[in-house]
Amino acid sequence: RKEVEQDPGPFNVPEGATVAFNCTYSNSASQSFFWYRQDCRKEPKLLMSVYSSGNEDGRFTAQLNRASQYISLLIRDSKLSDSATYLCVVNIASGGSYIPTFGRGTSLIVHP
Amino acid sequence: EAQVTQNPRYLITVTGKKLTVTCSQNMNHEYMSWYRQDPGLGLRQIYYSMNVEVTDKGDVPEGYKVSRKEKRNFPLILESPSPNQTSLYFCASSSWGPPNSPLHFGNGTRLTVT
């Protein structure tokens, strides 16, 4: 079983819709969590960190559920420009350091 | 400007001809890593380095070598490239400060081996 799992999608939604992605992780030593956005053939870019209490950045809300070992990303009022692949990244504690571990990504397509 | 710089951006080569993809970061980051990305497979880690002179295999190390002689540089070496190493490669770095340290990525290197 992969350590970090995401539904690959694609999620196909109209402009203005609300869409949510989940990401599950299997290692309870996971320390920190991130969502990255990747556009086609470009490098992944940090979208937001995920904090224990949940956090919001404009139309984006990230949540962490340690008990069930998943994080989520909610996008409200979707824009065409939100179309991308969203990668979940989990920093897993290992020997005093942290190893970033990626999910395979969830593809989002926002259509007019 | 804080950045991770990879070179070259595009490379076409032939089977068996040794090549090196360079990666350099100017943020004094301890952790550096190489990934390859193929359609449908997501980002797969090739090698990573916790610090100078410390390197470890990732998920797909076969056919690759790395070195970390100085903190800022982490080159990826293909001693004898083969067509199955045709891929999009990313270098990334992060700090070991607090655990909430995100990865910073280079722009990517698109390699084609014929």
C-alpha cells in the first residue's frame, strides 16, 4: 500500500462549483502536510501548508484529521485557472529528519 | 532571489552516452532530492540527500548516480542512459529547520534518450 494516496480523478466541475479532494496517509509518524499545485509539464508549486487546526487562504481551505489520517483541500467558487493537478505531500519523520512523500496527484478540470 | 536551478531544461541524447543534470540551490537547504515524473505514475523519488556527503536511494534509483560534495549542488548522473529513462526530471530542496518546511522545486529537465 502506498504511503500517501489520492484519488487521481479527473474531477470535472463547472466554474463556480465547490470541490473537495482527500488525501490519506498510512504512517502515523507523519509530521507535516502540504498541498502543491502542478500545471502541465511545470514544476509543482506550494499551494498551502496544512495545520492541525485547519487553515484557509482565500477560496482554499485545508483540513487535517489525524485520527483518520487524512488531509483535505476544499476549493470554493472554482475558476478556470484552478485547472491543474493537486499533489498531497506528507513529511514523514525518519531518523531525526523528515522525508517528503508525495501522492500521485488529483486532476481538476474546471469548465465554463 | 531564492531558487533551485536545474540545467539543462531540455536534453536529447543517445543510448549509452553519459550525461549529468545539474541542480543548485541558494537557500542553504540541507535536504535535496531528485524526482522523475512519467504520465500516470506521479512523482517518483530517485535519490535524496540529507546533507553534504549523505545520499540515499529513493524509489527508483536504478541507472542513476548522485553526489553531494557541497551543500548547494546535487547533480544527477546517468552513466549509460537508456530509452526508459526518457522522462521529466525535477530537483527539489528544503530546510530541516521546523518540520513544516516545504519543498522548493527547480523548473524541470525534459530528457529524451533515443
